[in-house]
Amino acid sequence: MTGDALRYASVSQVESPDSLVAHFGPERPLVLDSGVALSPFQIAYQTYGTLNAARSNAVLVCHALTGDQHAANVHPVTGKPGWWSTMIGPGRPIDTDRYFVVCSNVIGGCLGSTGPSSVNPATGQPWALAFPLVTIRDMVRAQAMLMDYLGIGTLFCVAGGSMGGMQVLEWAASYPERVYTAMPIATAAIHSAQNIAFGEVGRQAIMADPDWRGGRYLEAGVRPAQGLAVARMGAHITYLSESALHRKFGRRLQDRAAPTFTFDADFQVESYLRHQGEAFVERFDANSYLYVTRAMDYFDLAGSHGGVLANAFRGSKTRFCVASFSSDWLFPTSDSRAVVHALNAAGASVSFVEIQSDKGHDAFLLDEPELTATTGGFLRAAARMRGI
Ligand SMILES: CC(=O)SCCNC(=O)CCNC(=O)[C@H](O)C(C)(C)COP(=O)(O)OP(=O)(O)OC[C@H]1O[C@@H](n2cnc3c(N)ncnc32)[C@H](O)[C@@H]1OP(=O)(O)O
Ligand SMILES: N[C@@H](CCO)C(=O)O
């Protein structure tokens, strides 16, 4: 690679010096849903708290589309608090004085786990689009291998929102005996046509950027920053709600008293979206965005269980707590209700809460008192039963 390419590679695949990394060699390939055996590969992860002697207090936290392993520590790239700092920590709902919390970067990601910007050992170049497609189940398989590596058999809880919630559902379906409690939040058991459509718009924005170069931008020493920023701007609208956008910005103008009669960011909401797009490209890789959005598209838990969602949970002893947000139009409450109905049909133990909030889908990343109270209460009750 040229010097420039190396510089961009360091932005695209950020080796987090403060992350732990589990390496899996040829003796332990990751056999993907596509049939490809990925080997070698690595998973970057963070831990918080202490694993107890009985190894019974581990909580796996699964991140959303563009999250990463830095759930509760200062992020090494953005310098901001981890994406679930409101939820994880001493005395917080996922109490690190009580639980051992693990969060790993998904396979296909770009913060230390093997993904399209990692080096393909066969060529010595970044994988780019030669990287195999991954699914939510592949992400979970890799996490299960990480749990084996850490010596954790049964997880006290698997929790996460959005794509993280998809992983929670997949964990409960694929490894029921390893999941004591499960918290799928603001998620669905199937990615809707509307959500696939939004994902496709983002992918096309990336691919339309001349710097995408058929996915081989790292070798060329460039990055499709404009395309990735536009993808994020479009997606970010779906993470909020109409009322939140109105409350935050309305039609107010950005640092000016009157419209400029140009295509400058006259409105605050335009300036805000441009900022979200620009900030995003500093911390995320375009090809990873393609792969991880695709993994969400392929998610259809009923489809992989004979077309009946309840079949995914039959015989499950896992205790579920399902949560949704009233203003979430990306993963609406009806998606969570479908999961709850299937769990009831399967005879599983499930509680459900729809949290009233105008903050839209990404409310699960914010300080929502009802979410923190629900999470803390559910886990404390389960911990008493588990003797933690
Ligand atoms: C590593 C990770 O981040 S994990 C991935 C998961 N995390 C995310 O997806 C984070 C991105 N998502 C968001 O930021 C979502 O908007 C939310 C809903 C989670 C955050 O909501 P809030 O905390 O209410 O923040 P808000 O949406 O107001 O955005 C604040 C940002 O917009 C900027 N901003 C606000 N108004 C304007 C404006 N008129 N013009 C330009 N920028 C603006 C703020 O300066 C702030 O910037 P910063 O994040 O660089 O400090
Ligand atoms: N804002 C989230 C995606 C939707 O939950 C993320 O970027 O991971």
C-alpha cells in the first residue's frame, strides 16, 4: 500500500489500542451462513466489572449498526462517552459492581474485528468486497466463540438495541441454554421492506461516490467520504422522529436572520444533518457500512425456523424483557409485539414495555428513565433468582 493508503487504512480499520483482541487461527474457522469458512479472524472486545467465581454474572451487550465495543468507556476515536454509558457502570442498571459486562465489535465491523477493511491474508490487500457476506447469526456465532474463549458458558443476560436486539433474539434462538435472560430493545425479528429500502439508499450513496472505486478505495488511498456522509444523513433521519426534529429545530435558520437563496445550510436541521454525516465518516468505514446493513437485511428469524417465529423459541427457559419506544417508526412497537406474541405462543417467560418517548428509534441510546428503570428492575429480579 502507498503511504496515503496506509493512512486511510488506519482510519478505516482503527486498531483500538485499549481493546482486547481474541485471535482465532486456522484450527477455529468461523463457518458463515454463506458456507465460507473465515480463517483466521479476530474479535475486538471490551470488558467492565469482574467475572465471579461461578462465572454466572456475565452480561453480553450487543451494539447497533455503527456502534462498537466501546459501550462504557471513552471512545478512542471520538473522545465521547461509550454508547451505553448511561446504562453500564457502577450503580447503573447494568451494574458493573455486580455483573461482568462484555461488548465486542461485530464481525464485518471496522474497529478491530475482522471486516472488509482488514487485510486478506491471501492477497496482502484489504479484503474490500472479496470479504464474505455476514449475517446476524454469523455475528452471534463469532460472539459465542468469544464466550468460549473467555470461559463463559451461560450468559446471565444478552442485551442490546436495534441491530443489537436482533443479535439478542438470535442468541436466544441459537443458544437457548446459554442465555439466562434476554433484553431485545427497539428491534424486530425480521428486517422490514421499508428498512431494507432505507439501507439500499445508503449503500447506493456510497457506491455512487467516485472514490468508492468498486470497494477498493483503501488500495487507492482515498475514501468515499461524501457517499458515506450522505448515507448517514439519510439514515439519521430514521433514528429520530418528526416531533423530535420539530422540537429540536423546527424551521429555525442556522446562524442567519434570513434565507440566503442558495443551497447553503440555511436551516438548522440541514446544518445538523451535515454535522452528523461529517462526524460519522471520521469513525466508520464505508465497506463495513455496506456489509453490516446487509446483515440486517437478511435477518428473518421466522424464515430460518420454518416460517413460524414461535419455533425459534420453543422450549426456551430464557426470561425475556422486550422494550419498544412509542415514537420509533423504524422498529415500531408492532415489531416488538410480534416477538412477544411468538414468545407467548412458545410458552416462554416474557415481559414487555412500550416506553412513551418522542425521541424516536435512537431513544435506546439516550438517558430514558423508563428504560433504565425497566432494565435495572428486570436484571435485579433475575439476579436474585440466579443467586448473583
Ligand atoms: C461510537 C458510537 O457513537 S456508537 C453508535 C451509536 N451511536 C450513535 O448512533 C450516535 C449517533 N446518534 C446520535 O447522535 C443521535 O442523534 C442520538 C439520538 C443518539 C443523540 O441524540 P442527542 O444526544 O439528543 O444529540 P443530538 O441528536 O442533538 O446531536 C448532537 C450533536 O449535533 C450537533 N448539532 C446540534 N445542532 C446542530 C446544528 N444546528 N448544526 C450543526 N450541528 C448541530 C451538536 O453539536 C452535537 O454534535 P457532537 O455530537 O459532535 O457533539
Ligand atoms: N444510531 C444507531 C443505529 C440505529 O440504532 C447506530 O448508528 O448504531
